Amino acid sequence: MVPHLITALTGPINELEQRILDATPVIERWFRLEWMEHTPPLYCSVDIRNAGFKLAPVDTNLYPDGWHNLSAETLPLAVQAAQAAIEKICPEARGLMIVPENGKPSSFYLASLARLQLIFRQAGLNVRLGSIDPAVKKTASVKLPDGEKLTLEPALRMRYRLGLKDFDPCTILLNTDLSAGPPGILEDLHEQYLLPPLQAGWSVRRKSRHFRCYEEVSKRFGKLIGIDPWLINPMFASCGEINIHEPAGLECLRTEVDALLLKIRRKYKEYGINEKPFVVVKADNSSRGMGIMTVRDAKDLDQLTQPRKEKGKTALQPPNGAVLIQEGVLTNERIHDAVAEPVVYMIDRYVVGGFYRVHAERDVDESLNAPGARFVPLAFAGGNQLPRPGVKPGASAPNRFYMYGVIGRLAMVAASYELEATDPDNEMS
Amino acid sequence: MVPHLITALTGPINELEQRILDATPVIERWFRLEWMEHTPPLYCSVDIRNAGFKLAPVDTNLYPDGWHNLSAETLPLAVQAAQAAIEKICPEARGLMIVPENGKPSSFYLASLARLQLIFRQAGLNVRLGSIDPAVKKTASVKLPDGEKLTLEPALRMRYRLGLKDFDPCTILLNTDLSAGPPGILEDLHEQYLLPPLQAGWSVRRKSRHFRCYEEVSKRFGKLIGIDPWLINPMFASCGEINIHEPAGLECLRTEVDALLLKIRRKYKEYGINEKPFVVVKADNSSRGMGIMTVRDAKDLDQLTQPRKEKGKTALQPPNGAVLIQEGVLTNERIHDAVAEPVVYMIDRYVVGGFYRVHAERDVDESLNAPGARFVPLAFAGGNQLPRPGVKPGASAPNRFYMYGVIGRLAMVAASYELEATDPDNEMS
């Protein structure tokens, strides 16, 4: 199931939450059966927004960083899940190579890499970091703030294998999103496991495909537990490759934004929700928080063609190229008055931890994935707070984090569909 | 691998420990390969004694109780391991029935059952307790000290299935050691998973068989990491069905005790160990702590034929029937001056926690599994104490508990061999 982490939200359990908690055995069985048919990505993280009336994933990262933001207490869970993953992928493995992002790493990214390396080391593997950055020509060590040392080595390409000097790993774990497309050094590695597969990189991946898969998953899941799938599914539209500064591009965007706002307005009316609908416009193929804009009215888009008048906090920064127009989901969670959204981490089929992304200068309808965000690990619930399924309501603390674990895993199921659909070896695709 | 729990032992890491820690990737790979060939028991607990120079399992329980003695923090690990087990055994499962011991349960046993039920409930199953005690004729609820309620229902036998009223579980989890032999109600359940299998019950199981399997495992493992298997293997001998009060029975016991003491003495000499060898005599087919006696000299056995002179703390209580004569392993661990031994818990192939069995009135060469024992959960190591494999010795706290997790799992591998050897459906047996 899902570990019991303490959420910031402590109010009464609402109808949607109760429905999910009550259906636990049905939900867990459903996931078990899904994973008999589909292969989960080796790891992923999912950004979740809980509006109270609605709970939905807004972004699924298949090359998660931020591992150091998980509570240290949750490490054994990550290790156990990593063990389970390795048992399935490559039980005879001795070594695993992690391929980090190219470029000069930030101290945050180094801390994340160190934690990721620790997880797989504790799972019993020799783990080394192999860079595919052409600028990395020799082995370099970096000292981390906690005194730990990280060693980055240049990856060596043999005919069909990738490795390091005196190191021939069974599995290569990519921790770079390959926005620029898979480099030659990673192609045709038919003798090793390359995970996630190359089609998970942003040169192939599209958010719109992910959310189309998620929509399918949410429909089946909605039927399973008897809820309107909209309660867990952010609606979306997309424009293909557009130039937002040209009339045709802007027109497509305006039309889609208008139509989506109307659909949301109808849904809000159906459920008697007194909130202002909004949509979020973001690049269809990037994991970065750059260029994400909140749009509350199609007229807002006019600003795009006008010189910026004032340095407002909602200044629009449109993404270039194909865009995803996603139903905006408010977040109800706050930590010390700052708006917060949970991020759930998974390894193999298991939820292994999470943290809050918190942004003091952002509003409940804005993306928090922006400079200035802080991260608060979700702690484990202590002994007194153990949820006890089956006891009468109110007799034990509910595992609120459970719902987040369910939504995170639904997004992971969607990602597995997505990777199957784009698998070049899959004849069905 | 193994979660990092804090051990009582804090001295320097000795040679044997260092060897095990250094070989971690090799060891973990070996376990992964073992589990490709053999099926681990669904759960088990292993009593371990750490003499410093030697580290060995002394008892392997295939129907573990004492689950409530595990630290609450470790619950998510147990839940995740239970999930992994269910995924393999019966992914389509909705329900699991736990069959507890017959007879009036102690408050300790009820607390253990409650924890076990919680583990499998959190793993996403409907879990109910089905008693096979003929005295249990109707559903009864017991209130636990913490306010929780446990409901015990009489198991119902259908033609090929066992269940409860309106409850048809996929898996039946036995938590009773079936000392009196498997009752008819459990036989020929060919449509459900009955775990552990019936041959794990004490009417079939023999400690001598378990330790013969363990000896085989320890030889292979010793070769793997380059150590004398004796360092992890308690030597043993056995007498068949004997009556200890008859000359022939006593004679067998005396001969075997003498021979084993001699073997231990030789080993102690080989390693320059200045301790007094001892053996432990116990029933070959019982999990109870009753009738376990420490023998330091074959002459001690003379007392058995004489009326007891004084109420000494080492009064001999010989077991009846077949006996196991096991090399005694000192324990080096102490909690507040009281002698302690670690007990390691596993679900499926994963170490999920442990505790210390502590006995203030027992000596380092006596069994601690006796009335008066207390239990101290092993806590998780905090963030600062995260072991970091790969860093230079001394730079991070070693995961001492790791060695216990290795020995526990070696005993679990032995148990899997043992259950294969006694499987009535196994043509090889």
C-alpha cells in the first residue's frame, strides 16, 4: 500500500477522500492486476494538487531528482523497493551505473544524486556515476556540504555496452531527461538494461500523450470505485507546434483556452463549486517549470502580443513550440501560510516517500515549480498515528497520504501505457 | 538489503563483521539468485546469537508471533514486503484469513495478532481471523489494552475451501505451529493457498533437518565470502526418539554431548578462544522455550537421574522425545547489563525489523527464551547514522544490523530447502 506520511492537511475527510479510503482493498487489488499486464517505470515522481473537491496529478517526472528532499526515515522503503526492482530486471546484477544530467551540477542536484546512489548501494549494488557529457573527460570528485564525496566518471562506450573503466554494469539508470534527444552513446545498447527507456526522454515524450493515457486510466478507476473521473482527472487540450507570437498560434491557444475554461465552468456549476476556473499553459515536452502560465480568461492572452506594462507577479511567459493547456487544479494545502503541493515518489510499483513543494510568493492557482520554491519532507506518522483500517471512523488517524499514493500510482500506470505506446519495439504501437 | 536498525553492540567492528560488510554486493546478489531457485517462506523470525568471534542462528520460527515487539516505525517496511508477497502468491486476492493458535490467547499473543492483521490490511487486503479451535463456536470480540478490538470468528470448512461466513479468502495464513499435527479442517485445501505449508508444522518439522540444511547453506556462503562456515554455523548432533530417563536414552545423549563439546573445544583452540564450550539440548520438534538446557559437561547430565537437590537457576529440564544437541553460542549483546539476543523478522525475502530478547536473570550461555524475558524493539537509525557503503571505514556508522539480516536470511534460505525436502508434492523429496 502506501506508507503513512503526515500531510499538512488536517481538516475533516471529504467525500472523495472517504471514497478512496473505503475502497482500499479494491484499489490495491486493481493495482496488482494492472502491474501483471504493464511494467511500471523504474522510478517516477508525480506532482499532485488537492483542491479538496478534486485531487489530480499535474505533472509526472520519469527522471526524478529531488531525492534528497525525502525524509531520511523513508530510506529503507526506497531501498526495499529498489531491491524488488533489481530482482525483476537483472537479478544477477553486480553493478548499476547512474547517468546524471549533463552540465555543471547544482549543489541540490548533487545531493539528489548522492541519495539516489545510496538507495541502490544499500540495495546491494556497486553503483557508479557515469557522465555522458562530452565535457567530462576525466574522473572528478566533488565534496558535498555534508562531507560526502561524489565521484563522476566519463562513461565509456564499447561496441554494444556502456560502462566505465573496469566497470561493466548490468543496468544503466538514466537520471537525465534527454531534452536534446538521445545521444549516440546511448543508442543500440542491446545487451544492457537502459532504464527508463529512451522514449521516456522529452524528445519523444509529450505531456498530452501522458494525460490522454491518464484520462483512460481515470475512467477505468472512476468506474471501479464509483466516482466521476473528473474528480481525479485534469482536463486538457493541446495545440501542436505553434508560434505563440504569430496570429495563427495565438488563435489556436485562445480557442482552446476558451473551450477548456467553459468545460471547467460547467463542471464547477454541476458540483456547486464557487471558485474561478483557470487553466495552465505549459510546454508539451519539458519537465522544467519555465514558461508555465496561469490563464484565468482568454483575454489574458492578449498581453502576449503587447509589450509588458508592469512587472506583475503573474507576468505571462509563454512556452515555445507545442503546448499543453491543462485544467488548473487549486491546491488546498498550506505550510505556514505558504501554498504547498505534494510530490509523491515511487520506485518500481511502490510509493517510497514524498515532500511538499512550498512557495511563499505564489498563489493557490499558480505553479509552484519555480525559483523560490522550498521543499519540506513528509515525515512518517509515529506509532500513535498508525491508521487502522477497519476500525470505526474517527477511532484512528486516517492515512491521508494514502490518497496521494493512489493518485501518484494512477499517473504511474498512465506512464506505463505511454511508454508502451511509444516503444519502438512494440508492434502494437 | 536490510534496514539500518540500531544495535546494542557498539564496539569496533571485528574481522567477521567486516568481511560481511565488505561483501555486501556479492551477498545481495547471492540472495537474489537463491530466490530465483527457491521460494522463501511467507514469513519467519530467527533468533541470533552474536559471540563476537561467531554469529549464528539458533532457532528459526516459521509461525512467528511477537509482531507487536517490532518498532512501529518499521511497519511500512513490513507492509511493503507483504504487498510484494501477495503480488506473487495471489495478485487477484481480495481477502486473507489468519488462523491463530488454538486455546485462550494471552494478551501478548493478541497484540501480535493485531499487528499482523494490520500489516496485511495496510497491504490492501480484507483480513479476518478464522479460528480452527473446536471450542470457538461463535464470533467473539476481544478488546486490547490500546482500545483496539480484535474479532475472532470460527472457520468454516466447505468442500475444498476454508473461510468464514460471507468470506472466501484467496490465501490462508497459518499462525499456529500445529504441534499436534494438521487437523482435518486444514487438509486437502487444494483451491486456496495455505501458507506456510502444512509440512512447516512441528508434527513434521525437525530442528535437526533445519540445521542440516543450514549447514549446507553456510558452507556455500562461507565459500562465497571466504570464511570458515563454522563462524556462522552452530554445530549439532541429534538423538532420535529417546527417553531421557532410561539408560539407553541417557547414554546416547551423553555420547553426543561429549563428542560435540570436544568438537567445539577443538574449534576454540584453533581460533584461540578462551571461553568454556557448552551445548544446548532442546526438543527436536518444538518452538517452545520449555525444556531447553545448557550443558557445559557431560557429567552435568547425571543430575537428570538424580532427584533435584537445590532450586538452582540452571536446574535441568530435559525435553522429551527426539532431541537436538546444538553448539552453544555465547551472546555478546547486553541491554542495561541484561543479556540480550537479537530476533530478526522477515516477510517474503525482506528483513522487515527486529527486536532484542532480553533476560535479566539469564547468563550469556543460557537460552533467553524463557519466562521473564522482555522485548526491546530495534529502532531505526536516524539520518545522521545512515550507513554509506563505499565511504572510507569510520566515516559513517556501520549498519551492524546488516549482519543480523544476512544471518536471518541464510536461515530463511535453509528453511526454504527444508520445506522443499518435506513437500509431499515434491517428487525429488
